[in-house]
Amino acid sequence: MKTPVLARKASPDDAVFWQDDNLYLLDQRVLPLKETFIHCETAGDAARAIADMVVRGAPAIGVTAAYGVVLAARDAWREAGKGWRQAMREDLSLLAAARPTAVNLGWAIARMDQLARTLPDDANPEPTLLDEARAIHEQDIAANHTLGDLGATLMQNKTSVITHCNAGALATGGYGTALGVIRSAWKAGKLERVYADETRPWLQGSRLTAWELVRDGIPVSLLADGAAAARLAAGGVDWVIVGSDRIAANGDVANKIGTYSLALVARAHGVKVMVAAPTSTIDMDCPTGADIPIETRDASELLGCGGKKMAAAGAEAWNPVFDVTPAGLVDAIVTERGIILSPNTKKLRQHMA
Ligand code: MRU
């Protein structure tokens, strides 16, 4: 992985981009203090960037993995010629293992692999696979615009909302899922203010969501994660709007740790919960939330902050980075195909048919 200085200016829509036959990732670990790009030369670089949180957010991970497959095929063609398909298997496994919870990762690799299996042995696979990765990227942006506009129609009154983690342009191909709804609601004049949970320990809320919203001129106030209940009790917030890493076939939703507690307090205060996600986040092979693999990251991420040790020496930590919100606490799932109110297995099956 290299960190070149590029002439190209970063924009929130450029978390992942392919330029001059190369994959670049905006390094989200150091935003908003630095806008630095990481250059991925190999599929291994892309896998490492996903595991290390250079790029994060389920759809952005999927888009990165799709370009990672292009890099894998490029190297395999150079090294093995006609044997390229077999030669890239190891890289595909490396990419798939980078993070466990976001189903968009496996979804994108499977889509790329399916195409790879139809390609001839004796021709360079890179151009065709690159077209497919670009299609995955563009379709994700288009899906976010569609679901963003759809989600905004659910907001009846001009209101404030709470969001958790970052489900914005940075977490997707562009525009965002939860932030897609928020952007569309803002354009429609339906949004007062966004309350963004800071989202410990990686601070995706205060570093990334706030960065995106400030750049868009959308009023944003940060909340300590534990402040959401008090904020909802104070009134003026009609919706909690979040993204997802994987939605099970029964409508249970895996998202950033803390989403479950936010949904519980929302229900206690009569505030509705909207989950905005493309259909690539729905996993019909996963019956319930209990079947979703939940990533646990290193304790050091929780015991410190910004790379500095904070916790008392000797303290240990339990650090699952996602939780599951049961379908019963979700008022609406919004995808590019439409709105599922009070989701359940039957409705999800119909939606995905
Ligand atoms: O650990 P992260 O930052 O990858 O977690 C991201 C989230 O939980 C997002 O809410 C989710 O991926 C949806 S992004 C559109």
C-alpha cells in the first residue's frame, strides 16, 4: 500500500475510486484532520485496507472488494496466463475474509466471481471485470439516490433526526444510505437538524458523519452515544435513521454497536426507526439476526482513543463492533426497490423476489 499525494481533490463521493488503472481509497482513519489517499496495487492491499478501516461501511467495502477482484485478476493474468482463474482464488479468499459482518463484501465478490467464471481462459479478464466493478459502484450510487428519496417520503413533518455511525457517501459508492435519506429530506425541506451519535470507539459519527453534513451545509449536533435517550425525551426528533451491514431474512438488522440500544430507546419514546440500505445488504441466506457473524475487534480500540491509551491499566474490554436490532423494533426498511413497513420474513421474501 502506498500513500501518494494526488492532484485530485477529495470529495465525499470519492471514498473509493479507480483512476489511471489504479484503486485509490480515501483514508477514513485520519479524517477529518487529513485527506490522504491510499493506493492499492494488489488485492492484498485492498483486503488489508478493509480490515484496517481505511475504507469502511458495508457498501463501500463491497465496492472496494469488487475493484480488489480486478487487481487479483490482473496479477493472476500476468503470472499465470491461461490459468488466471485458478491463480486468483487465494486473493478472493483474502478479500472475503477481510471483515465478517458486512454482507456486501461477499455479495460483490460473488458477483465478480460469477462473471469471471464465464470469461475465456485465453484473454485478459481485466477490462471486463473492471466494467463490472464500475457497474457495481455506479449501481450503488443510483440505489442510494432512489432509496434516499423514498426514505424522505416517510418523513411527514419537518423534524430532527438521530443517526448512528456513518452511513454516508464515505460508507458507500456515494450519496449514502441513512445520509442519503437525510440529504433527500434536507433538499425537500423536511429536515431541521441531524443529531449524530459520536459512535465510540472509531468515532465515525463525529469524524465522518459530521464532516459530510457540515460540507453539505446540513445542521449537525454531535451526541455522546449515551445521550440519545435524553435527546429523544426532550422531543423534536421523529426519526432514528441508520444504515446496516446485513439484514437477515426475517428483518433483523445488524449495524454499528449501539444501534440496538438506540432502537430500544426510540421505541420507548414513540420515535420511529428507519433502516436505509440497498438490497445488496439483505442476506436471504441468513434466517435471523442470530445467524449474522458479528465482528469483534481488538480490545485496544476500546481501551484508548485516537491511538492514546485511556483506560486504567489492567482493565480488559469486550469489543463487538456490531449488534443486532430485532425486526420488531424496526418501523421501516428502505431499499432501492421500495419501503418495507414493520418488516418480517414474508415481506422480505416478497421484496427480494
Ligand atoms: O465499522 P464500520 O465503520 O464499517 O461500520 C459501518 C456501519 O455500521 C454502517 O452503519 C453500515 O455499514 C452501513 S453504511 C451505509
